Amino acid sequence: MTRSPATPLPPPKARRRLRETAALTQTQLADRVGVTPGTVRAWESGRTTPRGRKREAYAKLLKTLAEEAAVQAPEPEPKPKLEPESRPQPQPEAKPQPEPQPQPEPEPEVEPEGKSQPQPESQPQPQPVAAPEPVALTPAQAFDALYAFSAPALVRQTFLLTGRREQARESVERAFQAAWEHWPEVARDRDPVGWVRATAYEYALSPWQRLRPRHRHPEPPPADPGDRTLLNALLRLPPRHRRTLVLYDGVGLDLPETAAETEASTPATANRLLRAREAVAGRLPALADPQVLHRRLAELASNERLRAAEPPTVRRGGERRARLRTRAAIAFTVALVATTALTVRTAPTHYEPPVSPGQAVRGVPQRVAPGALSDEELELRQKLRDQMQDGPERLSPRLE
């Protein structure tokens, strides 16, 4: 199931570069678009995608920033003009040569019988080889190629974050299912593997994973004591520090890319990296060297036999999940409309006061209905009729 985006947007890294070129902070850009700074961080890291009116405003603002950056860029130096080539000098006309006289053809020599003159063999001429035309891949083929290329490595990296094999495999599958759902955007991204990696890490480190029944049962640790000690040291780190350490020392990203993927500033990312290295070196002093730490992380991830599912299985699972969500949304909408219609149909149109409970009456009840007026009431009514009904005289008090 694929959807085409309404408005094209530059890749997440280009969005951040345009903002930094314009000397805007995430808070300033969020105020101009009308969102929160956290939303801008998610857009620049590629974790989420703007939609609706926010997408139109964000795309328009990025286009304006790109035009301003193009205007402020220094103009290229003009290339030096080449001197005009000297025209070729006319060659003198060649004098006509006399036509050669025909020479008599020599008579062919007759060879004796039994001997044959060898004929020269004709050598085949090499034919020019045409370059093969590029074959356009279908969306499913491109997705399968991306999955086969990056899924095994992503599963091993996610295992370093969670320490659970099934959770790492499920996180990567969910990330690729989300990528297949937003495939037009992921296919045009400069780093589709980074898009999937950020989604997989977010799902793997979600706090809701602790509420699942499977999380209560621990998985068997690695067989090697050194790998088990390193994995325990990683799992004791805070999730943000652990993710920063895996991205920088495990995957090999630089500091700005790690900061963009973790949705943090570059100084904060550097501080997290230093604290994570100090914590690991405090438990394992042999890993104080970053090169040794990088090699040990790669060995720990490679020693585990982690297999990813087949690409068609992941695509079908994502499409099945999308169909279930669509059907659930349709069913909920139909139920809500039916409930609203039933409420409107059965709701009263006017207020009906409740009937008070009956009471036992003893003696003569008081007069509650209009009847014959007494002499005092008749006198009062006549007095009110004789007086003026409006004017200041009615408002001013009088002594009788």
C-alpha cells in the first residue's frame, strides 16, 4: 500500500542544513510554521513527516530559505574567454595528375596438379559492445533490495540497544513496514537506511515495551563471558546514552549525524557520548580506547545468530496491518455515526418537567386554580386599572 505525498519536501538533512544556513533555531522555525520545537526536531530527523496545512507551510518556508541561500551565495567567477582559433589557411589547389595508362594483366601461373595454394583466412572484426540499458525497478523490487542490504545489520545493531533477539527482529520489521507504507518519501530520501534505523530504534526503546508479557521473561545471555559483560554494561546505560554510543562507536556516524538522528543538539550529543564511554570504561577498562570499543561492539553484534525475515513476508505483513487499521477506523466511524443518529432520533425535542409524586391531602386543600375574586381583590384590580401604566408618575413614590 503506497501513498504519494501532497507536496515534495527536501530530505531531513537538507531541511536542517537550510535552517542552519538561515541562522534560525528550531524554536524560531517552529514559531514561523506554528508547531512546537519538538515537532521540528522530528521533521529534521526524519522520524515523522508533516501533513496537511503544516506540510504546505513548512515546504513553502523551506523553499523561501533555499531561495535566500541561493541569492546570498557568491557568484562564480567568470571563465576567461578563449582566444578565437586561427582560421585554417587555404591550401593551394592540387594540379591534376595524368591518368595512368592501363598495364597488361599478367597471365596466371598454372600450378602443377596435387598442390593447392593456401587461401588467406579472413579474421572477424570485433563488434562494438552496446552498454546495457538501466532497468527500472518496481517499488516492490527496490524495497526488497533495500531490505536485503540493510536488514541483517540493523537487527544486530538493535540487539545492542535492547539485548533481546526477538524484540530487535520485530523492531526492524515494524520499521520496514512503516517504510513500505511511506515508500515514495523513503525512496527519494538521501539516506533511506537512516530513515529505517531511526524508526527501528524508536520502536525498540519505547517505554511501552516494558508492559508486554514477553518482556518479563529474560532471554538467554551470550555464551562468551566477555560479550555477556559488555552487553550488561550497555544495558545499564540510559537509553539516550546507549543509543548515542551505538550510533557513534557502533554504526560509525559522525557527531552531527548522530545529533540529528537522536533529535538533540551537537553539544548535548557529545556530552552523552563522553558519559557513555566513561561508564563503559569504568566497568571494562580495556575498552577505554574508542577503536577497541568499536571493534568489540562489532564482534558482539556479529557473534549472535540473528536472522531477518524475507522481504515479501515483511511487505505482506505491513499491508495486512494497514488493512486492519483501515477496517478498524471504518468500523469505528460507522459505529460513531450510528450512535449519533440514534441519539438525535430518540432525544426529546422539548423539556418535559418530571411529574411530582402524589401526596395525601387532609382537610380542605388550598385554592390553586383561579376562581371568583373577593372584594379586596376587585378593589385592587380597579385601582390598578385607574392608575397610569407608564410615565414618571408611576415611578415616583406617593403618600396616600
